[in-house]
Amino acid sequence: MKSNQIKQAFESVQADSDLADRVLYAAAGEPLRRKGHAKPLYVAVIGCLAGVLATGGVAYAVVNSSYFASAWGNHGNGESVTWTNGGSSGTKYTYTREFGDGIAPQSLEGAVQKVNLSVEGNGYTLDIHEMAIDENGCGAVTFTLSNPNGVNYYKPAAELGELVLYGEEEGGVSTPSMNFGEEWADTRCTIDKDTSSDTVINGTMYFASWNRDRDLRHAVTWNISWTEGKGEDAKVIEVSTPEFNVGAHVDTKELRSDDSPLEISPFSIQTHIDDLGYEAADHKLTVTYKDGSEQIIEDDDAGAYNFYVSMGRNSGENIWVPTKLIDVDQVVSVTLEGTRCTSTGGAETSEPFTIVYS
């Protein structure tokens, strides 16, 4: 889809979030199969909300404050953003995303790896700065995307912290992506509104591998792509950074519920659930800390989407990369609530479930 079609679509679909989602996911080169309900922020009404959800309620020293402030802060959005999506029926739904304060525990000393790699193409330069990754294959990497003639990105999305670029428009590139070897990662890019301009975008890419056992054995590359030619002659050109060999991975901690394990790190939560039926809907994911406070990662009923990446792997694993660092040492339990759907003899049934990991 050409950029003028994208812009026309957004001018006319404010009451149809599904179409808007498809348009911008296509523009960003992102898959529509992402699990969960990471509603795009870009068809939105934005507002800053008062209140902050503490990560464990304890302040810690930070070794690499610039990375954590950039990757795990609020990207210039304040404490939270709120957006409204409207379906074709005219029903409006309101969602909220809360951000962290960029303060990391001392236990993450040594977790940040300097990448310092670049790639150029179609007038753009992508500079990869620093990365932290855990044993779940999840994390965040900071980057700068620049073009002296201007970076062609969708401004309404940027107002909400999302970075969306047009790869098919002349003089444009697609939203940066990431690979483990030959396999692509599920990613979402944000923009730091306080330090970015029309020619220089400072941002963070949040990522989750599709198969950690396979992908963590491979070097990482970051990519930009664009389209040359038109019609049948059009072709996509992609250029990549040199390979980066990942050093240390941040440890995960295992929690269990009966025979079902969960791996949790400061950057992600991964569950292994094989018996939820053919269509399980996750309604709420909550982390409870020793001091009694809670960190809500996802709550469908309340419209809380405090994560950047939420996806399901074919192996029955489910992954969340939250907007706030998790203080793993202070975690008491993780609770997953949802609906289990089954089909027997053509009859479909559903029942709620609650799984508590501790």
C-alpha cells in the first residue's frame, strides 16, 4: 500500500480500528498474528493519567542509567497514555498503557551490552547502540535512525510513542527489524519524543524470539528495507548490520503451578500451557510483590495493556515483554486468568481459569 493510500485510509477509518490496525501493521511490516491484544496506539485519543505503578516499590542504584532511562522509561509520554479504538459497530473501547521510570535494580549490573553497529541504505542510517536480552530471548535495544533529508514516519503514531515508517513510499524505509540468524524476531519500535526530530529518531526496539532454544545460538542483525520500482518491477531491498554475537543473557527465575512452569526475568514473562483448548483468551496477567503491590501486565476487561510485545509460540509458550522492569527478587507470584475454550462433538464450551505461579 502506498503512503498516500495509508494517509487517506487514516482520514476515513476513525470508526474502524480493525482496518486501521491492518493498514499500519502493513506499513510497519509487522505480522498480524501477534498474540494478545496489543492495540495499536495510533488510532487514538491520548491523555496523560495521574498515578504510577511502582515496580516492587523499591528504588535501586543503576549502573547504566542512560540505557535503562531510554529503554525502560516513558519515552517522553509521561506516566501513561490512553487511546480509544472504535469498531465497525460504532462501539468505542478505551485502553491504557503505563510506563516505567527507567530505574533498574543493581542486579542488572553488566546486563547491558554495547553493540555500536550501523547500516546505511536509501539515504538512511540505522545506528544500533546498546542491548539487554534475557534467557527467554526477549529484551530491548536502543537505536538511532537518521536521514538529513528527513525521516518519513507517521506523526500521529509518534505522538503516542509508536514508530511507524513507510517502506513503500519513495525515499522511505520500513520500520527497523531484527533477526536471530535467518529467523526474524517479533518486534515493536518506540520513539523518544523528547530527543527526536524530523531528521533524527532516537528509539527503542523491544523484541521476542520465536524459538529461544534455536535463536539464542545465533548472532543478531538489525535491518532496514525499502521498495524500488513500481508495479510488476517493484522489488524490496533489505540491508543489514554486521552480525553481533550476544554475550551474557539475563537469568530467568522459574515459578511453577502444579506441572506448569513459568520463566520470569526483568524483561519478560514466559508461560508453558498445553491444555487451554483450541482458543484460549488471556484476560489478565498480574505480578504480585512481597510488599503486597501488584504490577498489571495485561487486563483485557480494564483495557490495561502494559506491555510492548505479547505473542504465542506454536509450542504452547506465551510471551510478554512489559513496559516496566520486573523486580524478580521481590516477586511472590504471577497470576494468569483467562477463558479455556474447548469443542466436543461439535459443541463448544468455555470456562474461566486461574493459574497461580509461585
